[in-house]
Amino acid sequence: MRKKNSVIEVLNTEVKINTIEEKDYISITDIARFKDSARTDYIIQNWLRNRNTIEFLGIWEHLNNPDFNPIEFDGIKKQAGLNSSQPERLQKLNQIAIQQMALLLENHIS
């Protein structure tokens, strides 16, 4: 497994990017630390279950991802805030976040 680390600066805050097997993963912990360094776990937990976050991810994907599947995303959106199907929901959210970061990095490097 090939792994490399890099850092980008956002609002004067360093955010780590780990690349594993040619896929980039952004540290949402670093982003949460910007908001509240003592309670990063709560920041992330609340963000992932917030229906507004799910709505935002859907809009962003619709605008930036040519392979976005709005019908599949509808199922995710309907379950936002519910306690069922959490592993599947988190897996989909992770996929969406990875796609977003890839596009952001492409735009940043260009």
C-alpha cells in the first residue's frame, strides 16, 4: 500500500491530505479543529448527521460530479437524521467526500 501525506492551508489552518493507493483523503479532524480544538469529535459527529450537510453534499455533487446519481442520493437524503442503515450511509458519504476532495485538488493544482 503506497501512502503519502501532504498539507494544504485553508484560512490559515493546515489541513492534512493523505493519499493512499492514489486516492486522497482529507482530514476532517483538522477542519473541525479550526472550529473548536477541544471538541473536534462533537463537531464531526454533528456535521455528519446534519440534514443540511446531506443537502449540501447533494447539491455540490449535482453541480460538480458528472457521474452523480440523484436517484441513489435521494435514498441517502431520506434517511438523514435516522438511526437505521448508518454504515451504508457513512460509506456513501465517504465516497462523496472523496470525490469532492479530488475535484477540489484538481482545481487547486490547475
